[in-house]
Amino acid sequence: MTQPPRMDVTSVTIGAPDPRTLAAFYARLLGWPVAAEEPPRPGSPPEDGWAQVRPPAGVVGPTLNFEYEAHYTRPVWPSEAGRQHITEHLDIAVEDLDAAVAWAARAGATEASYQPQERVRVMFDPAGHTFCLFLR
């Protein structure tokens, strides 16, 4: 069998109705800097644009890119037939689940009403994307 060429996953790109606002949320949540932002393109709505959040030096994690989605539909979770569903989510390891949930709420997240696992908390970011906080 032939080996694949080297491929390194370096970032995750997340579609959003307001990418700069969502990048600011994840910067608050993670304590990471907003590394880059682009304003709306000429003739586009004020929410248009792009932003990037990167882990600080010495911190392991993917770069998070946020891009404008003109026809963004907030997903539902758990999934429901015929409705926009979650296609991916971020998993964030934590040492103290209760403290992490409280921190995420102060940053602007909300906790999902349905929680399928004891050691995981499903959260929603301000645009409705899910992310999971889980005990390391």
C-alpha cells in the first residue's frame, strides 16, 4: 500500500452570520487572541467579513477561522428531521466541568437543555453552533 503524502490539519473554518463577532466570542471563551480580521467586502452587508483566532505561543490547538455565510441557518440540536442539523462541532477538554460551563456562559454561550453524557456538556455559541466541554 502506498503511503499518503504528508497532510497537516492546521485549522477549522466555521461559517457564521457575523464572523467577527463570533471570533470575539471564541477569543473570550478560550483566552486566545483574534489574530486577523477582514472587513466587509464592498457592497456587502456590515456583518460580512472574516476573522481568525489562533492559540497563543505554547498552547496546542487549531486555528479557528470564521467566514461570512449570507444564508446562514441556525442548526438545531438534537437533530430533527427536515431542520438544519449540526455538521461538526468543537470538543474542548477542561479540568473542571462546572467552572468551564460557568465561564462559557459568562463569555456568551448557552447550555443545551439535553445533555447525553455525564462528563460532557453540550453548549451553544452565540450563532447556535454546538461545542462540547468535556472532562479531560
